[in-house]
Amino acid sequence: MLLSLLIFLPLIGALVIALLPDTLRSQFRLIALGVTVAELLVSGLAYAAFDPTNPGYQLLQQSDWITLALGSIGSVSIDYLVGIDGISLPLVILSAVVMLVGVVSSWNIGERQRAYFSLYLLLTGTVMGCFVALDFFLFFLFFEFMLLPMYFLIGLWGGPRREYASIKFFLYTLLGSVLILLVMIGLSMSVMDPVSTALATGLINSPELADTNIIRLIQAQLANGQIDPAQIVHTFDFRYLSDGGNYLPSAFLSLSGETLPLGMPARMLAFWAVFIGFAIKLPIVPLHTWLPDAHVEAPTPVSVVLAGVLLKIGGYGFLRIAWGFFPDGGAEYARVLAGLGVLSIIYGGLNALAQNDVKKMIAYSSVSHMGFVLLGVAALTPEGINGAIYQMVSHGVLSAMLFLIAGVVYDRTHDRRIDSYRGLNKAMPQYATLTTVAFFGSLGLPGFSGFVGELFTLMGSMQSAWLPGWFTAAATLGIALAAGYFLWTLQRMFFGPYWSRHEATTLPDLTPRERLLLIPLGLLALVLGLFPNLIFNLTHASVSEWLKRFLVS
């Protein structure tokens, strides 16, 4: 029940806050804090129960949910199915950490607290659902429902252009959701559940008897046309969608599926549809334009969650769904996809270098750093995939820290312009120290997590049989650009004689709550950088198993 707790604890907390009377308004944030602390503890229990040597899904929980008869084409089964492997567990733990940080950074939210913390917990539950769901229909529900709380969190508590930013975020992500939905429907009609189909045909009389031999037998019968279509049970189960033996030979998305009028096989079109859906969320150039607007207008805690967790659902979707269900598409277009990753790295870095708004600079740096994720995934090497997962975790920690840092000066002056400050190291030495840690960690200084993630994605791309070596050389330009925009910002804001455009007196240094948020994140980035096996030990076995499908692609 651990994974179900990760989903339903926040949802129950949101319901409790929504139903409490106004006289208990002071308890809203305490309830949200208690729920997110419990989430972190439950994710820790999941970590303790996880066997890193087992590449398969663990902590599985499955219950029949919806079964719909489709007449002559069989039936479709939708299950409540949750589980984790070495790819999803690091992101679950990251989500628990960042969502807790977001609650503590929300402590000063004064308006409409009931709505804010209810929506925040609703967002927490749907995010966790995305990372643990193993049924495509269930995943899509969480993925789609996640839009609602984020839309309102930006639209109601954001800056002057919050309506524009929230609508743009919603429309972009909704477009991606529609593309994913179309592919999901096509997949479900193209894939059978071998266990349920074996039961329906009488091959076995109990699900417990469905061993590997039985599954291979029913797959052979499917391939030879020996199964009555009315007995086939279609499925949304991730485990079966990723196995080519479960695809109906004549289905639209089968391995030898139809070729469309433009000459593109149906599976390739489906791959691109799913890729675009998740590329919007990551985001990848040129589908990134919603991100800077959303970050600039969102309140600091929402920016922390958006950068720290929500972007990672795009990278997770690449691994679990786009490449996971369509390995032929991932291999066929590896160069194009890696090229988009390199483009995002360089384009995001150049835009970050041109910004005068601290938040917008950090937003464009996220575009650049997420380009490394796509490059690592497209490389299809152990180093690249492990590096991509590590980069997502590292960026989640460091981007949360960076947006908190941007919020510190904004809370004091309501001004995020870089040229509005000089010499802050004299006025705010603690703030200057932690900003330096975050900046150096993000630009890839050895010893911090940012270095490890970028190093392994670059190693993976260099060793890839699908990619030319100059892709790696071009991607290293992103590291140089990161050094440029972070060090230039550090020089302009923190060195020289003290001056602030809005304050005649010295700005106050970090409060205890701000130190409580920033110091643990800085230490976590350092610990992950010094001991990267904390992540790699979790991911290695699952990544090795994941890559096996590309040996025959």
C-alpha cells in the first residue's frame, strides 16, 4: 500500500482542508506540511523496501477497475496498477523532497489559503500518481488532472500577467495531452493482455498459472491467428505495451503496422505524437515558450514545484512511454532527437545569457539543462540513460534552490532585475554564500550533482552508435554558456560596493525559514555530487533491462 499512500494521502489532505471551517484557517498550512512530511517518510519506506538488483517493477498493487466488452473485437481491461522500478523511484523521492520544500516556502501565502493549500496537495497527489502508475489510462488521468491545480496556482497567485501565463501553460500542455490520448487509444486496441486472454481462451484457469511459458504460448497463438478476436482482452498495462509479442498482427500500431499515405509507418507517427506531448512538458525547443512566462508570473513556491518536479514528467514520459513503447522510433530518429537536445542546450544557454530578470534567466537555464536529458535518452547507452535520470534529479534539487534564491530578493524589494543590485555579498553574506553554491552546482562544478549528470550524458552521447561525435562537442558549449550566465550574474549582483535600486538601507540577510530551505538543498546537491551511486545504484539494473529492447530494434 506504500505507493497508494503516496497518491491518496495528499488527496485526502486536500479534501480535509476544503471541508474545515474558516475558524481553523491557521491549520491549513500545518495540514499541508504534515502531509508532505508523511509523503517524504513513505517515499523513504519505499526506498528501504526496494531491491536495486531487481530490474523489474516492485511494490506492485493491482486491482480490477474497468472492464468493457467490445463485442466481436474482444474486451478492454483497465486496472488500478501501481509500481516502481529504478527509473521511477529516484523521481518519486525527488518529488517528495521538492513538494515539502514548496510547502515550507508557501508559509507567507496569506490570501485564499484554503484554496491554495488544497490545490497544492491535489497537485502533489497527481504528480506522485504519474510516477507510480503502470496503467496508461491511470497515468493519463493523473497527467491530465495535474493541469488543473497548476493552472489555478499560477492564475490566482501569480504576477501581473498571471492570466496570460496560466492560459498559455494550459493550452500548450493540453495540446500535448491530446496527442498522447490519441496514441493511448491506438495502443490499447493494438495490444492484448496475455494473462487475461489466456484465461478467456481456457488455456489456464487461474492467473497464478501464467508463467513465462504460458505467455509465450499465447503470444505465438496470437501471431498465428489462432485466437478468436472476441476472446482477446485489450489492455493499458505498461508491462504488456512494452512487449512486442503482445501486439495484434493486423493492428494499426503493430510492429508491421500500416504505412500512411506520406510513407511514414503508423508507429513512427505515433512515436512523434507521444514525443511532442512530453517534449512540451520537458520542455524542448521550439516547444518551450510557455515555460519562461509561467516561471516569471508564478509565485516562488509554484516555480519551485514547476521546475523541480513537473518538468521531470516529460523526461519520465520519454523513457517510460515514447522510447519504452516505440523503441523502433527512438532508434530510427536518434540523430534528429539528439539534435533537438543539443539545440535546446545551446539556445537555452544563449537566452539565459541575455536575460536581466533573475527568474527568466533561471527558466532558460532549465531549458538548457533539460536538453541534456533528451541528449542522454537519445544516445541509447547505459551512461546516457543513467546520466539523463541523474540529471533530472540533480536539476530538480538545484532548480528548486535557484528559484528560492530568486524569491529572496523579490520578497524584499519586489524586483528581480539583475541590474537593480550590486555588492550583495556585503549586505547579505549568507545569501551570497548559498547563491554561490547554487550557481556553481548548476554550472557543473566538480563535486556537485550538476557535474555528474552532464558528464554522464556527454559520455553516453560520445559512445553512442547512433550519434556522431560532434553532437557531444556541440553540447559542451552549453556548459561554457552556463558558466557565463551564472558567473556574470554573480559578478553583477554580489561584487563591488553595495547598492540597491529600491533600498537606501542594507537589505536584511536570510531569515531562519529561508536558511532552513536553502541549506539542506545545497547539502543535498553536494552529497549527490560526491556520492552519485546513491542514484546510480537504483537506476543501473532497470536501465540495463530497459536497453535490451534496442538490441533488436
